[in-house]
Amino acid sequence: MDDESAEIELLEQNLNKTHQISQRMISILTNFDSRLVKLEKSILPLYAATQKLNHRSHNIDRALLKIDEVASSHEGIAEEEGLILRGPQAGQLEIYIDTLARLNAAIAFKSSDEDSREKARLVETGVKKLTQLYTKIVAEGSSGSPPIAGLDFIPATFPPALHAHLKPLVAFLRSLPLPSTHPSHPAGQVILATLREAQRGYADMRGTWNRKSIETHAKRVVDRAETLDGVIAGKELGTWVENLLRIADIEYSLLTSLAPLTMPAILASTYDTLLSPLLTLFTDTLSSLTAIIKRSLHKYTFHALATYAALSASQSRWETLMMRRGDGRRDTNELRDGLNTVRSVCLRTFPEFLADLKLAATGPGKGGELGVSLTDFTVSTVKYLDRIPEVQDAVGAALLALGDGNWKMGEGKQVKAQKPPTIEVTEKVVLQHYTFDIVNTMISSLTTLSRTQRRGAFGSIFLLNNISYPYSRLVLKPTHPGLTEFVTKPTADALASAFRTAKAGYFDANFSPLMQALSEDREKEKVGSSAWKAATKEKFTRFYDLLEEVGDRHRIAKVLEEEEDGKKAIAEEAVKLVVPSLQRFIQRQRDKEFSKNPQKYIKSSSEEVETQIRTFYR
């Protein structure tokens, strides 16, 4: 029990000590808390002042950063401005393009209006500098002397090195912002106007250059037209037109490759401007040729026909190329206009040619001596028909446009039906009708002229020569294989009939008197009487005198001088006509002893007469 009381007393003592310690701790903490309150009151104003200083320091730092950024930006713009204003330097095109691309990107992604306007101004200047370089390179490729290769034509192509130089530049120009693609870009309108001007300059330079390259050949076509054969002159024009179209095609491909603006309407307008000098040259060249033809339509008939054929052959390709000028120029066709002009000239040639043939019958020689040689219109008619196959398509088309029979200048005549009237009138048919009329008109004029000769024998030789010439060259041995297409049977029959008539007239005028001299008159004096003998002697004398006269005539007036086969045939017929009759006459008179010395009157044997007749045609 005592132990427990001792322990309790010990615990109470310990509890009192603990309480005392707690009280002292509370007193200490209370004192410390009061001191902290006093410290807080002392530090709080300093803390507030420090916060304000920190905020101001932060603001100052931000302001300094902004100032540094603005200063850096102005330094960059100044550097870019210097680069832009200097323009693209040699070997630095890519750097220049990259700078403009950055400026465009900056305009697209920054909202500052003032900054965008400044950059837009630099972009405008840079685009102008690039288009100046573009124009300079195009001018370099469109200057100097065109390539010359004698009479051959070589297109003045754009130098490949310059083309390669332009490709990256054109690619960038095509990527620039335009109002249609970047409506809000502040430089869009100026860029579009600048590119339009550069593209218009391209068209002007290329058009002038291409005209220069082909102008010499155009002048040559015109200068040679008067001295060249008509068909050849027409082919030369056709070749020149094909070369012009070749240039136009090449230039369109080049334009699509190098044009900064590729919108269809602008491209078509540019191509129209480019072609303008070439088309003006074409119109001027064709006008000069037409003026030459009109000065002497008869002389330059085939120039007109060959020109019409050449232009017709190029019409389809021309229209295909010219459609690239756009819908606004669809109704404009310089070749079609020229073709219509040339066709109107061609249409005049047909009636005028027939009129010239008719007038030939009243030309020089009527009422006087005409001679027996070929007339100019005979030769020209054969040449005319001989050349038609070379321009047959053009002649057929023009005649069809004129109308079947309208070449008769209002006479109202119709060609005798070569085919049933229901046959379709094609180019070939109308050409056959026209040929028929030409041949008949020529025959009529020749017949009229032959009758104007005071001496019929010379007139018969004239007619034979002038009818045989076309007959042999158009019917017997056509000089051109194409003649058979339009020299039809009625035409050939007309020539054959005229030739037979001319040949009969020739024999009648030249050899009938010989035959009459050898004829026997049974009602005259009795055989064996002196009167009969005198008459027989007179017949022999007259025969040989007439034979000598015919020989003299043939030495002056050659028969079929340029036709060996024809002369041989005529000689054979003359021999068969005269010699057998002479042989019979000599034999009969010798048997009847008309003279004691027959050789005095029979001056030449029948063999010698045959030889003499054959000499007429050598």
C-alpha cells in the first residue's frame, strides 16, 4: 500500500512539473506570436513595394524585347528592299525569287496593314524588275538577222539556252498572286497589269521578228511572179503560206510555254497580237500578186488559178490555227477574204478567154494575107488546156461557182448534151463543158480567119496547120495524161471533124487543079486529030505548071512543119491522090501517040512526080 502511495505521489509531482513546463512554453509561444505580428506589420509595406518593382521590371523587359524585335524587322526590310531595288543579278535569280516569295508569304500571314503595304510595294517593284528581265531575254531571242539558207526557208526558232533561262522565271511569274486567285492581296492589280504589259511586249517582239524572218521570202514570191510560169508561181506562194502557218504553229507552242498569264482569254488575245504582223504581211503579199494578175489577166491566168489552188489547199489548216485567236476573232479570216478576191479574178478569166478566142476571128489579117503559120491563139489555147490538169481542182471549183455555161457572157447558149440532162453537174462535168466550148470557139475563129485569105490555097494550109496542132496534142497524142478526163468524146469528135474538113479543103485547094488538068473531056476533039493532040499537050503542060506552082507554094507555106507523123500521112495521101491518076493518064496518051516527042511534054515520070510531091513535106 505504501508503495502504491509513493508511486501516486511521484506521478503527481511529475504532472506538476509537466504543467509548469507547459505554462512556460505557452508563455514563450504567446510572446513569439506577438513578435511575429509585429514583424509582419513591419515587413508588409516593403513586400508591397517590392511587388510593384518586380511588375515594372517585367514590363521593362517586355518593352525591350519588343524594341529589339522591331529594330530587327526594320533591318530585315531594309536589306530586302535593297535587294529588290537592285533587281535580279547574274546568278542570283533564285535568291531574288525566294525573297519575293517570303514577302508574299509575310503579306499573307501578318495582319499589320502598314507592314503589308510596305511589303506589297516591294513585291510590286520586284515583279516589275522580273518582267524587265523577262522582256530583255525575249528581246535577245527575237533580234539579229533571221537564219538564211539560200532559197530554202528555216524557221527563226527561239534559242534553247534562252528558253531554259526563262523557264524558272516564267514559273515564278505564273505563281504570283492575282485578283482572281488572291482577291485580298494589296499588290494583285498592279501585278496583273505588269504581267499583261510584259506579255503584250512578248507578242509584239515575236510578231515583228517572225515577220522579218519571212518577209524576204514574201518579197521574192512577188518579185518572181511576173517572170515565173504561172503554176510554179502559185506553188511558190503556197509554199510560202505553208511556211507562215508553220511559224504560227511553232509560235503558239512557244507562247503556251513562256506566257506569264495563261488564262484562255488573255492567251488568245496575246496570240492575236503576235499574229497581226504576219497576217498583215500575208494580206499585203496577196494584194501585190493580185494587182500583178489584174494588170494582164490573159497573161497571168494561171497565176490566178494556181494561187487559188494554193490558198484552197491551206484553208483547213489556216482555220484550225486561227481559231486559237479566240471567239472574238472567229469571224475574221484573212485567207478566206483573199481566197474570195482571187476567186473573183479567176471567174473573170473564163468568159474573157472565150471572148478573146472570138475576137481573134476579127483580128489582124482579115481582108489581107494572114500567113499559114500557127496563130498565137491556137498555141495559147492548147497550152491553156494542157496546163489545166495542173490546177484542175481550182478550175473545177471556180467554174462550178460561176455556173454551167455562164462563161458564155450572157449568150444563153447551152453546151450540147454530152450526158443526159439529169446528170449531176459536178466540177468534172462543168470542166468538160467548158473545154468543149473552148475547142468549138477556137475552130470557129480559125475557120473564119481561113476564109479571109485572098488565095484559098494558102487559107487551106493555114486551117490545116492550125486545126492539126490541137487535134494531135489534145486527141491523138495528149501532151498531158490528165487531158483525157475533160477532153471528152464530143470534144474529140469536134476536133476530128474539123481536121477532116480542113484536110479535105487543103487537098481540094492544092491538088484538085492537078486532077482537073488530067481529066479527059470526051466531048472534045476526036482522038488522033490535031486539035486533040494540041489539047493533050496543053493538059500535060498545065499539069506540070500547076505542079511547079504547088511546089513553089509549099516551099513558102510549110504544111504541118512541126508534126513529122502528120506530114508523112499528108504526103502519102497526096501521092495516092495524084500519082496513080498521072500514071494512068501518061499510059493512055502514050498509047494514042499524041506527040512524036512525048518527053517534051511529059517533063517528069510518075516516080519523079512522087518524089517531088514528097519533097513538099520535108
